[in-house]
Amino acid sequence: MNVTIFPAVTRAADGLSRRRFTVAEVEAMCEAGIMDEDERVELIGGELVPMSPKGARHELVKVALNRRWILAAPSDCGVAQETTFHLSPDTYLEPDFVFYPVASGLLALSAENVLLVVEIADTSRRYDMGRKAKLYAAFGVRELWVIDAVRMTARVFLAPSPGGYGEIRDFKAKQSFAPRFAPQAFALSLAELELR
Amino acid sequence: MNVTIFPAVTRAADGLSRRRFTVAEVEAMCEAGIMDEDERVELIGGELVPMSAKGARHEIVKVDLVDRWIRARPDDCRLAQETTFRLSPDTYLEPDMVIYPIASGLLGLSAENVLLVVEIADTSRRYDMGRKAKLYAAFGIRELWVIDAVKLTTRVLRSPSESGYLDKRDHRASDLITPAFASELFALRLKDLELK
């Protein structure tokens, strides 16, 4: 059998101005069946950027964190996994975790009211700590954690500005760190996670 | 009244891998009303690239040239204006003019059988002579004319290769240019155009 897999990604028009898509247009593409709703893409400034595949370490850490945080969650704080986080009419991201006040609800999730965003990085480490962190900062997301699933380290970003985060701290596996805006119940050290 | 015009173009994801769209997907977007069928875009290697606005000079040269060439009445080839020229499953361009054999017909238009492609450039001169010419060459288009509508000069490009055209000749407005593959009735001196 001769199966041609059409390449899913391109950089053919690098350096040229490209058509900007809105979140509404992408949603319409899913409705019309042009894009699969499960296609793992983010919309960054009007451009569809496929997400890198999740490695085994990414998934191990995700499962452990999910269990840890759901069991610890106080009733006034919601935890959502890989939700579509609409940041502007032409940008949505799919962070691994977002924490938000139950009072405002998941449907009202915004850059202003989100308490904490967590990205788990393995192969995507450089991107998550660099360009993606800048994007969260530009939208004013108050606190971002990027957890390196391979080295078991965490980088905490605070004080967002249009040019990036003003306060950046690194934590080793045995060091514990706590969120500044989300409940203290979510504080942890990565060494305590049971990865299995 | 406060009208927000949503920016139509973006380079937000420059340097990142972006989702590749197929010609079929773009056609489906038009059918679903997500994109306007009249939206002036080209699909280059899976990316939608809006075309630059056509200046007044562009239009004056276009109208005159079309008038002249339609009146030339060759019996074995036809001229199509601003037609969607499908070059591969992820690329279509909209050249100002294509000349093709009647025998294969417009619906059978391909990189192999097209006789001549003409791009009229004003603001888009650098792009048309550079990157776009390379694209036509890579698809094996045998002859391309890029007419500079401002300076009234023509660059004739022949002998396509993967890396560009090997044979490039520049002509002044007073030079007689004769196509190598299309009918000699299309031979042209730009200074003969009335341009009004």
C-alpha cells in the first residue's frame, strides 16, 4: 500500500505577511469539518501553530500533578487541564493546567482572572520558557510555571509586562515553591511527585 | 462610530512551524463562508499569503495589455486573467495573466502546459522578481515575464530549475519582446501601449 502522509506543518511563507485567522474562524473550520476538533494546535497572533507531541515524561508528570492538585484543590479554586484558553480575538493557547476562581467560572476564564498557568515541558522546553512565556506575559497572565519534566526543575514567572516577565525564579526538584495568587494548597516540590 | 478593522495579516509565528493548509481545505473554507471567495490570497506551500494591493499603474498596464493581446486573436492559445493557478496540493498562485494552449483548455492548465505567465509589478516588484519567480521556476514554469509597471521594463525569465530561472533578460520599453512558447502574436514593445 502506498500511503502519502501530507506534511502537517510548513514554514514556506516565513518572512512574508500571512493571512490572520480569528478564533471564530478556526471554530468555524472545526464546525465545517475542515479541521479536526482534536487537532492539537494553538492560535498565536492569527496563525495556527501545531503543538509538539507530548513525550512520555510529559505525560508522567502531568498525571502526577493532576492527581496531586485535584486532591488538594479548595472548593473556591478550579483546575482545568489542557483547556482552550482564549486570550484575544486572534490568540488561544492550550496550557497543561490553568487555575481559576470558581466564582468567575471556567467559561469566563481570562488573562485577567486566571490565578496560575502551568506548562509542562519536555522537548518543548526552550519554546515554553522563551517565546511562549513572553506571550503569556504580553497578555498579562500574572503567574506562569514551566515545569521541565526531564530535569525535574521548575521556572516560576511573575510580574508580566509587554516585554516578558520581570521576575523569574528557578527551583530544583527538592525545593518547594508556592503560587502567589492561587491557594497555598497547591505548593509543592517536584521530588515529592510519584511518577508512575 | 467606532469601527475596529481587524488586521488582515500577521507574522506572529515567524520562525515557528505553522499548520499547512491544502488547496482543498481553502476551497472548503470559501464554501463554508469562513473566507470570502474574493479574498485576494495565494496559497504558498500551505500558507495563505494576501496579495499586495494593485496600484493604479498596475491596472493601467494590465488593461492595455489584455486589450492588445485579446485583439491579437491567436488561434491556438488563450489568455486568462487573474485565474487561480493550482500548482500542487498546497500551492496556488494568481498571476495577472496566463497563456495556455486551447488544446488542453483552462481546466487542464498546469505548470507543464502553460505557455507564458505574466506578472505585472508595481509595489510588489522585488517580491515578483525574487521570491515569486523562484516559486514559478521550482514548479517548472517555462517562461515568466515580470513587467515593471512603473519603469516600464520587463524581465523575461526562462530555463526554470529547482533554484530559480537560469536565463534572465532585462528589456527596456523600446525593446521588442517575443515569447518563446506562446504565439508570436503576443510579441510586445511596452512603449506601444497607450496607457491611459
